[in-house]
Amino acid sequence: MPSVLSTKAGHRLVSLATFVLVVAVLHWGREVILPLALAGLIVFLLTPLVVRFHRFGMPKALAIISAVLIAFSVLATVGGFVVWQLADLVAELPKYERNIHEKVVTLREVRGPRAWQRTMEMVQEYSSELQGVDAGRSRSTASSDGPQPVPVEVHTRKPSSFNVLRSLASPLIGVLATAGIVVVFVVAMLFQREDLRDRFIQVVSAGRINLTTQALDDAARRVSRYLFLQLLVNATYGIPIGIGLYFIGIPNAMLWGLLATLLRFIPFLGPWIAALFPVVLAVAVDAGFSKLIATLLLFLVMELLSNNVIEIMVYRSGTGISNLALLVAAVFWTWLWGPVGLFLSTPLTACILVLGKHVPSLRLLSTLLGSEPVLKPAAQFYQRMLSMDSDEMDDRAADYIAQHSLLEFFRDVLAPALLLAEEDRHRGALAEVRQRFILRSVRELIADLEHRRIGNGDAAADSVKWPVSARILIVPAGDDADELVALMFAVLLRHRGFEAEVTAVSHSRDELSRQLEEFRPELVLVSALPPHAASQAARTCRFLASLLDSTPIVAGVWLKSAAHELLRERMEGHELAAIVSRLDEALEEIRRQVERQRTASPFTAPAHERSSDVAPLSLLEIEPAAWVDVVTRDLAGVFEVPLSLVAIIDLKASFWPEEVTADIAKVPEGDIYSPLSPRFQLEPGEDLLVVEDLASSAAFNTRNFTSERGIKFYVGVVLRTSRGESVGAICIVDTKKRSITEVERLTLVSRARELADAADRLKARDHVTDPESS
């Protein structure tokens, strides 16, 4: 039988008892722990100064003493200034007695609403009558009972000067004693800073020195950053307050500006306390209420600016503590240690948050106190799915897309949320009603997002047409969730200019076969969402491979790259073009596959994009000497570049008739302009080379002409005969970065084929008319 402490409830009981014990120790030992905490906070602030003094060559002892003297001299100066200003204020207060008296009289004369006034008069009248009756009864009782009571007077002894001094000094003695203890602790901790750090690491780390060191560094960084930024925010608050009070006419404006800066270190209550004194003075010094109103408006405006503008600009990530946690911490530490606890609440809570981040057993503290989201966006979205709140789903989708993009929303939020739903469904943990709601609402959301335009400049990239296009068929592997991811991918493809269709998951194999025949896709993608993605994707891919001869098949096993090898093993000899696990990877793979099809077989493009759709130049009907000029002028017009930027180079001398090449400027063999250059290493069957930005090409960066002539764009196509013989190249350059459109691509390929064919036919005709040449 397990012991009580080994059970889960036992661990919770021990944790609760430990928490109660720690709180009790903090409360009953506050006379010692509070100075230690204050000293630790001051040490956090002085350590960088001590380290800097020591780096400048000061001995360690002198660096510590100098830093302590500077710090406490600043505190003493500030304290002396406050006392001097307060003494001056006390001396001036009698001058404002008349104004205060007039304000009180004015407030007494203010009458409320008529109904309220009548009610108050009635209450006073009945109260007077009741008091009169009670007085009469008491007098009659006294006269009837006997002699009158003897009056007694109590006289207090006038306190001596020593007693007055002791009553005034008693509160200060405790404060001065605490301050002295803090100074001693600060000096001692600075002298033994490295030793204390090592001992703390030895006690806490349990062998994990790296983790403890990170925790200490994190705590020091958070506390130091909080105090520095808080001082910066307070200064931007207190300085305008002091200046504003000076122009309003409030006495000792510098004092109230300084107190506004210092008191704002106290969370929540500090600004109210800072505003109280100037408001009271505004009532005293002004015969009217104009200064009071101006003072209230000044503090109100500065609070709004500081809370909603300055703090957001300065803090940004802040201390990592949530606002509710800061409020609860302020209440807790104030209850535990009084006003000093309120001042220390934020630094101490930041240290506790660091412990929660780095100590696994205290992870709960990090979750409760931290400001970082505890659920990832996908988990948050799935929770809204489970809540069956379609409006909240729409709002979260719109917010995420506005900050990121549609692709990132599909990839990082919606698809992972569907995966969580699928895992719960396969475990039997998802109710039928929620399954139906998720399928219906997600389908509607995808259809809505296809036609909505949400977001910033990054989101606009979702609608940029790519220079390649093709017909893509997306086939779900087996489940409704597979179809939903397929619908997402189809939306992304259509936004990029592709023609995409999705096969319904309910379609039979015969219906799928008919759709393949009607749509005639150039590439097929199989969509499969885990947990059973590999087996379902393998079955679907094998079936498609049996129907398609040369059409590439890409398998999308979403979010689980570990299933790739298993899928390849189950293909049973059928080849897949690629396996992807992310939507962005799938988009790039589709683009790569389509470009490979275009360049590998440029003269057998799909029927709707074949080069025969480009009007021929009919070169055989004109003089051969004009062929090069006609072709280059035509391409210059299509690409909208000067004629000088179009060149026909690397011509094979044994192939080209002299009348065709007579006017072509000779280019050295193997020049880098040519796509036939070995440095480019085109894949077999590839004839087109496109470089949209020459600065990103290592081959072109080796050439000086890219910088000297300002060339930034390059496209080259190999001149190849119908027999497959490469006989030259056409190259086009531009002085600006750009992409190549499909029209430009098809025209360039068509002109290259037409020129090579025309030269081949001319050579064959000359060979027939001149048999001796053979």
C-alpha cells in the first residue's frame, strides 16, 4: 500500500503546508527578512556600478565604498530636499487659513436637490424632537430620585519636554534602525557577492549549475530592467507634473514633482498619494476653484499619457508579469510587510516568476503570474472550436491574418487545430455534435477567407500571382479533415494564379477517375492529416499512380515529417515526386515541379499554354540575313528592354549558315552570358535559365560587368533542334530586378525553337540543292 506522501493528494498537501510555512516565516520574521530584501534590491542596483568601478582599476573595497557612498548620498540629498521643502510649506500654511475657512463656508452653503434637502430637514426635525423627549425624561428621573450627581473634572498633567521628544523620536528610531541594518547588509553583501552567489548556486542548483546561473541572470536582468524603466517612466511623469504645478501656482512645485516621481514606485497607490498633497494645496491657496480644477486635470492627463502611451512605448515586454498578478502581489505583500511590502511587490514577484520558469516543481507559479500566453494559437483556436463559438473563431482568424498572413494562419493555426481535433476524435474524446460543428464551421471559414482581404503588407503576398501556372488536383486521403486541409491549400494555390480543384472525400474511385479525365491535372497532391496519414496517403497515392502515367504526385502528410519514410515504404515501387509536411513547403514544391515541367519539355506544354499559341514569325518567308534582327526585335518588344540587351550567342559554327550569322557580333566561347556555360550546370533536359536578381547568383557575381553595366536580371534559353542538338543560345538582360511572366517565357521558348528549326531547314535545303557539299 503506498504511503500518504507518495500519492498525488499527499504531494498537494505537502505543497500547501510548505506554502503556509513559508508565508508564516515571512510574516513572523519580517524584522530580519525585510531589511534583507531591501538590501538585496539595492545590491541589484549597485552591482553594475561596482563592477564598472572595478574595471576602471579601482580596488574592490574602494569600488564598493564609493558606490555605497554615492547611492546613499543621493538618497540623503533627496531626503534633505524633501524635508527643507516641507518645512517651508509648514511655515507658509498659516497664510492660507482664510481661504480654507471660506471654502468650508461655501461648501456648507451648497444646497442639494430639493427633495433631498426636504428629506434631510425632516430627519433633523424628528431627531431634535426625540432628543428633547429623552432630555425631559432624564431630568424628571433625576429630580424624583434624589440629590443631583456631583460633577467630576479630569485634569491631565502637562507633558514634559523629554516626553514630547520621546513621542516624536520613537517612530523615527525604528526607521533609522532599519535603515542602518539595510546599509550594513548592503555593504556586507557587496563584499561577499561572488561568495554568496556560489553558495546560493550550491544550495539551490542540485547539480544543475547551468540552470541556476540562467535563473540568477534572468532575475537580475528583470529586476534591474524593471527599476530602470520604472525610473524612466516616473521621470517622464514627475517632471511635467512639477512644471505644470509651477505654472498653475501651487507652492513648492519642485517638491510635488519629485514626490510624484518617487511615489510612483509604489504600485497602484503611489500616483493617488502623489496627487493628494497638490490637490489639498490647490484648495488652500486659491480663493476660487480654478487651481483645483487645473491640478486635477494635470494629474488626470499625465496619468492617461503615462499609462496608455509612455509605459507602452518604454516597457514593451515589461517584467513578464500579468496585470492581475501584479495587483494580487501588491495586496499580498502589503498584507505581509506593510507599505514597504507594497514597494517591493513587483521586484519580488519578478524573482518568483523566474523561479517558476526554471524550476520544474514551481512551474505553476510561472503559469499563474506570467503574462505570456499559456496556450499556443492553435490550441486557443481549437478551444474556440470546442466552445462552438463561430463568431469568436472568425474574429481570431481575422486578427491573426491581420498581423501575419493567410498562409501563416492556415499553416500555424487552423491545420494544427484540426490535427488536435482529429487526435481527440480518434481517441473517442470528441462528441459527435462537436465533430459536426467543427467540420461545418471550418469549411465555411475557409470559403469566407478565400474572398476576404485581411491584413498588412505581409498578408498581401498571399494574392501575388506567380510567374508559373498549372492545373492542380488535390485529393483527400480519407477523412473530412484531409479535405479541409485540401481546401485550404486550394485557396492558397488560387491566390497565386493556379487552377486548383479539390476532390470530395465522399467521391468513389470511379468518380475520382472521371474527374482526372475531365480536369486533366498537370500535378496531383494527396492531402493526409494524422494520426493515420501514412497508410491512407499510401493507398491513395498507389491508386493515383495506377491511373496516371507521367503526372507527378506529391504527398502532403501534414505536420508530421516522421511519417515520410513509412509512406515511401508503403508505396510498393511507385515513385512520388515529393513528400511535404507544411503548406508553405507544398507551395514551393508545386512551383518547383511545374517549373521543371516547363523547362524540361518547353515544346510540349499543356494545350492551353503551348508555344503554338504564340504567333510564328514565319522566318522561312523572309531573307535569312534578317532572321536574327527580326527575332531580337520581337523579344525586345515582348520583354520591354532595349534591343542592345537581347543577344544570340555561342552559335555552333558547323550548324549555322553564313547568311544567318553574318551580322551577329562574335562573343567569346564559354562566356558567362550563355546558359550553355559549364558554371551553370543545367539539369539534363533543362533549356531555360532565369536569374531574377543577379546579386544572388554566385556565377554572375564573379563577373565585373554586373556592377559596371548595372545588369540585374538575366534569362537565357538554349537553341536546340528537333533532334535535341544544342546549337546556341538567346539571352536577354535588364538593368532592374524583375520576374518573368508566362507570356514572356512562352514567347522566348517559341522564338528559340522557331529560329533553330528555320536554320535547320535552311541547312537541309542547301544540302539538297548542292549535293557536292556532302
